[in-house]
Amino acid sequence: MPSTSQSQRIFALALSTNGVSTCEIADMPGIHVRTVWFIIQRAIERGYNLQQCPIQIEDRFVADAPRNGRPRKSTEATQE
């Protein structure tokens, strides 16, 4: 499953704030309707206010969630 980039999440959130439906948002950047809904819900849980004017989308509203698990191994060749 492809993940959405931070710019796609910001775009979806900005459109939603301006009254564009989730179905229309999903058609524009090419992401699933359910994904758009989750982006909006996650932003609201992180403190985003859909009624705020002017729109202020902070990084914390659309940032990737922390991941569990072992970190990837890196070598000198992969760091370059």
C-alpha cells in the first residue's frame, strides 16, 4: 500500500478546510477516500481546528506517526 506524502496530507487538509468533500479530495491527489478521512481525523486529534481562519497547518498535524520495530541497518555505502 503506497503511503501519502506530507505534501499530499497538507493539500488534503487545506482542501477540506475550504469545504471540498472527501470524495473530491480523493480524486485530485489520487488517494483513497478513506485515507483522506483518516488524514483529517488524525489532524483534528492532534489539535487542528477546521474553523480557524486563516488556515494554519502545522507539521505536527500531518507528520508521520512514530514507527515501532528495529531500526534499519546502515552502512557507509548506504549513507552516501
